[in-house]
Amino acid sequence: MQRTDNYQIQAGQAKQKFLTYDQQALIRKLNLAYDDVYLYPVLFRQTYRLHRKTGNLERKVGETWADANTFAEVMTMLDLICDSREDRFLTGTFRNMASFGLMFHTNLLEDSRDPWAELFQENPEGLRKACQTLEGRPLPNGDIAYAIEIFDGLEIALQFWFADEDFPPSLRFLWDENALMYIRYETMHYAKGLLLDMLKQRM
């Protein structure tokens, strides 16, 4: 319970921080659709609306709006909107996510059981279709590999390899070399988790 409360507190702090920004500057920086009440950013090809006086976040579902104040959605969205750099640009070259931050025991993590990779091993066609519903761009490396746009052209690449007689199934994530101009390293993990949840829902 305490962990959930901490997540809620952190998301609430991110909303309060958003309210301190010059919203017209954010609109110009990201070319956001807006009206007097909301900003309308797009995350993972889905339209959201962000309340300009409260920071409340909703996701468009059909012709209605659904609550989108999950920790991962709030933190990913507000980091991208508030803290992406004015001079950001993409190189088109991907790097392994592990290379962006200081990750301890990397080799141990790579050799350990990955429940997400096991899920995708059981339903590879479901994974392909899920990536396609998010308008993923097929990539050549990996048994199944797609680049999926998160926000403002920034993509996250997913590479999946089937198990064989020597190795378990494996999953790797890559980002553009300049991803840190768009998003903080810790927020990459929130965005990755959000993507995995979206894929699972669509499989």
C-alpha cells in the first residue's frame, strides 16, 4: 500500500510542476493542439487531453474520454511535455536502452528469466498484431522487431528473439541516440512499462 501511495504522490508532484510552466511556451515547443481548458498531446498514437488548471490526464476512447492518471502515463507524458529540450532532434540511430544509464548487474539481468519474453514466445503472432495496432514500423534485426512512436517522433524499438536449444527467449529495447533530449533516463523505464502493458492488452 505504501508503494502505491508513493507513486500517487510522485505523480501528483509532476502535475504540480506542470502547472508552473508557461503553457503557451509548451504549446509552441511541441506544436500541441489546445483550447482554453485542455492541451491535446498524443502518446503512443493515442490522443490525450491534459487539463490546464489541474494536470488531470484523460485518454480518448472512441468518442469518450477515460481516466488516464496512471503513474506511468502521467510521468511519461509530463516529462516529455515539460522537460524535452527546445533544440531536440533525432539521429535515426538506435542504442540499447542499457547504455543510457548506470545499470548494475546488467549481465545477470540479461541471463535471467524474462516473463515478458516468455509471454511473447507463447504468442508471437499476437505480439506482431499488437505492434501493428500501435502503427509500429518493422525493423530488420530480431525475430520480431518494431519501432513504435511514443511522442513527437521519438520511437522506442522492441527486438524479440525466440528461444533455441541454448538460450531462452529474449527481449531488448532501444532508443534513438538523442533520446535524452526528449526524456529522462528513469522515465524511459516508465514508457517501456506502459508500452508492454499496451501490447499485452492488445494481444
